[in-house]
Amino acid sequence: MTPPRAHRSAPEHTHPDDVPLLTVLAALADPVRVQLVRDLAGSADWERSCGSFDVPVGKAALSHHLNTLRAAGLVEQRDIGSKRLNRLRRAEFDARFPGLLALVLADRPAAKAAS
């Protein structure tokens, strides 16, 4: 007989109002996390499961990156059956840090310094 599967605990969320700017900037300093934010921005809420992202990291690293984004108030997660679904907390985040997500999502190369 197969032993019963352990139930994982629900994720804890940090509201953007409780996050310092430096925490957000640190979370967005990693290119994998920026890609996750961009992917979520292009998807409907609660559409993306953790395994649906095409990023160059393993499952453990992906989990770490999503946890970092959740701790920075950028991502909210909920469990539906065996899947953990994600959404970008755009409205809440924009209220706390107006314009910051727009800059991250703009995908423009940095301007060259004037000579």
C-alpha cells in the first residue's frame, strides 16, 4: 500500500505595502525573476502553474525564484489540487510603486551614457 502524500502548507504572502524598495529591487535584479514577472504579466491571473515557465533553471531554483518574488510582494500563489498557480500582483504593486513594473516590463535596453 502506498503511504498517503504529505500536504504542503499554503504559501505565505507579503503585501506590497509591507515591502521596502530595496527588497523589490533585489528581487528584480535577477534575469530569471524578471522573465517570470514578464511571463506572468502576459498571462491571465491564476493561469500559470509553477511548471509552465520556460526558464533555464531546475525545479528547486524555480521555486526559490518564485518565493523571492512572493516575498517582495510581486507574486501571489494558490494551490489548486496538486498545482500551485501564480498571478502577478500588478494593481497592488503599482499602487505601492507607481511606474516600476512598467519599467521592468518595457524591455528596453538601457540608454548609453553620453560621451
